[in-house]
Amino acid sequence: MELKLNRPICFFDLETTGIDVARDRIVEIAILKIYPNGNKESKTWLVNPTISIPPQSTAVHGITNEKVANEPTFKELASQVYAMIKDSDLAGFNSDRFDIPLLAEELLRAEVDFDMKNRVSVDVQTIFHKKEERTLSAAYRFYCNETLENAHSAMADTTATYEILKAQLDRYEDLENNMNTLAEFTTRKKSVDFAGFIALNEEGKEIFTFGKHKGALVDDVLEREPGYFGWIQNADFPLYTKKVLTAIKLRKLSTKF
């Protein structure tokens, strides 16, 4: 089943120096862009992360420090990456919890003002886990009856994810071929920032999900303890979390005048 699209959707996958969204860096990014008319465009970039790639990460994806030493940095590539995704919804395998948050961090570090306004994300892993509980390779075998060659190659994983989503739509009649519906189905929780430090409560108001103010309204904490904002801004939180908190603070200040 082909995807029903109102706008382009970009399937993408990252290979990285590690799994810490705030600290780790991209070493390879692959994007497969699907247009509403069925046309496709793909691009893969190797990236110099500007930090050392740990041996345990190289063991997963096979990318060494020597391999990327002469490749462009993400900052040098950011405008090309953003140009490809800026008009599109996003999709990936475990993308909501890892790939999108880390991509957002890299774009913000490169001074590209990325956010998810006016777009949705579809996490194919969540559909898979809700339905079958498997890994990407097993998902590809289960849904497509194929063996995933070159696993942990960014483009191989990206293409497999695209094929899996189409097969999932064929298999599950209750899954609507609509990106907004799929995005809602694959959303695990109502996070305001990608990392989940700020979420929405049942009344749709922002709350902190961690630390001494866990469960408290963000507006109330900023009112009672103004220094908490500064502490988060200076601590090792993701840039996107800091951006979201700044927007909440500015909104709060604007309502006073």
C-alpha cells in the first residue's frame, strides 16, 4: 500500500557517536523523501562529529574516526539537511525518542531554528512494538519477508523503515493511511519538548516531569522560583528543552502586560 500524503514525508536515520541526545553527535544521516505524487528523493551524508567516535559505537555502525576525518561537520551540512526536511512530516524507527531529538539538537547548535510546528512525526517502531514487539531487522523480515542486509547502514535502515510502514498499512486494517492519524498512534506521551522533560497534563497545561518539581505546573514554578529557569538554561539539558522553556517564560511575561 502506498502512502496517502498531503505533503512530503521524510524518512530518516542517524548513526551517531552514542545515545546521549544532548552530548552525542551525528556521524551519518540518510533521508528518503516521499512526495504526494509518489516521487522519491534520497540523500546520505557522512559527518565529521568533531568529537571522538567511541569504539563501542564504531562496533555498531562501522564508522571510524578516520572515515569521517575529512567529511564536513554538521554545521556545514545543516542548511542542506534543513532544506530537504523543512516542508515535510518526519518518520523513522525509534525516531520520536532518539533521531528527531538528536537532529533537533544538531540543527539548533548550527543555529537553524528547527521545531515540529505544523508537521507531524510517525514512529514506525511504535507501530511495530504495539503490534508485534520486534527489532528493525525482525520487523523487516516479519512485514516484508526480506532479510535486512547492511543493518546499521543509515540508508539501508531508512529504506527498510519506509517499506515496513507501507507493509504495516497493508497488514493492519485499523491503521488509517493518514500521517496525522499515524502520528497520533505512534505518540507515546504528550511531551512538549523532545526529551520529555516538559509534558502536558490532562488539562493540557505544561508540567515538569523530573526532579523536585516533578508534576508541577511550569508556570507556577517559574513564578515561585525564578532561578529554576536560569539553572536549567545553564545545566546540561537539551537545547530544544531550553528553547521550549524560554518560549513558555516569554508567553508568561507577555500575559502580564
